[in-house]
Amino acid sequence: MTGAIYGVDGAHARKEGERMSRWKSWFFGLFVVAFILAGCAQGSPTPTPTAAPSPTTAASPTAQPAAPTATTPSGAQQTPATTPQAGAETGEPYRIGAVLSLTGPAAPLGVPQRDTLELLRDEVNRQGGVLGPDGKRHPLEVIIYDDQSQPTQAVLAVTRLIEQDRVPVVICCATSGASVPAVDVVQRAQIPMIATASSQAITHPPEERQWVFKPTWDGDQVAEGLLRNLQQRNVRRVALLSVANEFGESGKIAFEQLGSQYGIELVVNDTFNAGVTDLTPQLVRVRASNPEALVIYANIPEVVVALKNMRDLGMDIPVYLTNAVASPAFLEAAGETAEGAIVQTGKVFVFEDLPDSDPQKPVIAEFVRLYESRYGSRPDAFAGHAYDAFWLIVQAFEKAGQDPAGIRDAIEGTSRFVGITGVLTFSPTKHTGFNLEDMVLAVVEGGRFRLLR
């Protein structure tokens, strides 16, 4: 076994996926594509996404560990060094710990992340493992705990990964509410963590979050992307509804602080509890304020409630949503009520609409093909966050092995990593890898996301 998934009751939650077919031909095809895209056949010993051109040249402690899983990057270059070498010495396994929401309301975020980590883990191991700084090939293990969409369970699971499983690096968590309290755990233990949620409180200020990174956008970047579009469309009067949790609060603060810079007046600025089943009172106030657009900062269940309540009230105003609903699960749950909604998202949903010059396009296209071939569905933005976290860690393993401080330094030194979320760059003063220019807005048309032009 190379990985395991456990819930709080200690039961094995998922069997390892069946081995995929046609890998041999895929390896060869990917090598050719990567060679053409990169302009050279040299690459890192373990397959990883290509580096982007430079700007001047381009474009619960009760939880039981889940069975480790492994896979390779969809858009990674493949060079002869990535394939197993006969007689190569095998070293001890390298271990990644992950805390994901596999049950509860945040499961639509965590399940595709689990699937991605298993996919990539399996592929790395098929190619012989991670080539460490000791020159040995190290099998990769991924230990996954289910936090049940509860911050307290996330903290317990991260603690167990560090103290009992002795992992040198952690991926946590799918939600901001779980990620923020986990920060204190890894800071005290001095174990690097890559979060896949968006609140800027996860990585800010970096001098107090030395061990924490994330490929995802900050809350103020989400807000700024939405505000830019509102300004471009000459929208001035905006109603804001936000869920009363870490994610919603970060968006509310960002809109309050940045809105005036874009000429935006918040005519309504209301909050509501997570898990709410009726938002009619708030929407009646929104309707009475006569806004030109409504922005909703919430997760899928609450947004679906809002859209259905709007339909019942006969409200017909532009609706702007955040990355929290950038998922097929949202499209399925909201149905026709989602039509016309504008959603801030990564590029994975709209990569076909991107220009060929976009360095992420071939990386995303290959990831989508690989994910679909195994799971029969497209990956979403949350799967993309896990992809980026996985490869940032594997690259760090190649440089530092399982030394936590070395892993931390390697991640912090990463520059222009072409991932699914964006072209990521970190530094001692920047632990959020995402850059605003990689943000896109999509519109729901015909039950799917399309690039908003």
C-alpha cells in the first residue's frame, strides 16, 4: 500500500482506484508534447509542470490514516530521468500528510482533491518514485484524514499526522475555516503546510506564517477580481451577502476596504449563518435597495439557497459568485437557477477558451485528460489546488528529502511554477503563490462554465 484514507471512526473510507490502462502510450505522447512546449528535453528527475516563461519573454485524532495513494502530474514534462531505471536503489518512502473534507458540507471541495492526490501519487510510483537528493528512488505515500468539514477535526487530524505519523509536510485544508486553526499547529511543530483554501489569514502576515503556503488566491484577490469586472461594466450600486465564517468574513472585509477604490457603493452589506435554509429576508432587503448587482460570498449550499430564493421572488439582477462555487457540484445543485451567474474561478473550467499562448493551457488540458480517463469526469478548481500542492511538495522532496526545514525553504524559493491554479511564485514576503493576472471570470451558460469575455 502507498496511502490510506481514514475517517474519524477509523474505517477505511476508500479503496485504491483500479490501475489505469494505456499509460505506456500516454508516457510517450506526453514526452513529445512536453518537449515541443518546453523547447528542450531536459527536466527534473521526477515529472513536474514546466516553468513559465519569464515576464520579459512571455506570455481527527480519532481519524485513522487513509491508505496512501500516488499519481503523476497531468501537465508535467517527462524526460528519460522520470522513468524507472533498472537496478536503481530504492530508499525509504517519502510521506505526505493530507487533511481533506471527504464528508460533510465541504465534501464537494475535498473529494476531488483526494482523487487528485491519489492519481498523482500512483503515477509517481509507477515511474519509480521520487528521486531524492541521496540519488535513491523513494516510493511516495499519501496519508489522508477526513476532517468531516469540521475545523476541530482538522486540527486533531493535522496534530496526528505530525505527532504519530511523523510526516514532514502537510496539505490542509479544503476550507478556510479548517485551514486557519491548523496554522498554529504547524507553526509550533515547524512542519510546512500547503493550504488549498483562500482566506488571506492563512498566509498573512508571512513573517508569522513562516511554515505555511498556498497556491490559491487570497480573499482580497478574489474581491479585486470581482470589483474590476464590476467597474468595467459601470456597476456602482452593489449588494453584498456573505456567510458568517472565515471565508465570508475575509470577503466582506476586502469588499469594504477595496470597494471605494473601484467606485462601488455597498447598498446592502448583510451576513448569514452557514447552513442557512432560507435567505428570503436578506434578499427582500436587497431588492428594496435597488442594486445593479448582487455579490454572494458563500459555499455551495448557501448559494444554491440564495439563487432559488431569488427565483421565487422574481429577482432578475446580475449575480457575482466566488471561487467557492467553482465546481460541477454547484452546477448540478443549482440547476437552471445558476444560468447567467458570473463566477470567479481558475482556468481549469474554461481552458478551451484560453489563447494558445497561455502557458497554463497545455498543462490544464493534459490534467483534464488524465483525470477524466481515471474518474470519468472533469476536475474542478479544487482538484487543481491539490495538483499544485502535490507537485510543489514533490519538487521540494527532490531537493531536500524529508527534512521539514529544507522542504519549507524549497517551496519558498519556487518561482514561476506553471500549475493549474496559476503561474505560482513564492518568496520570504509572499507565501500566497497566486498572482492576480491568472484570475478569470466565468459565466454559467447552458449548464457549464464559459470564459467571460
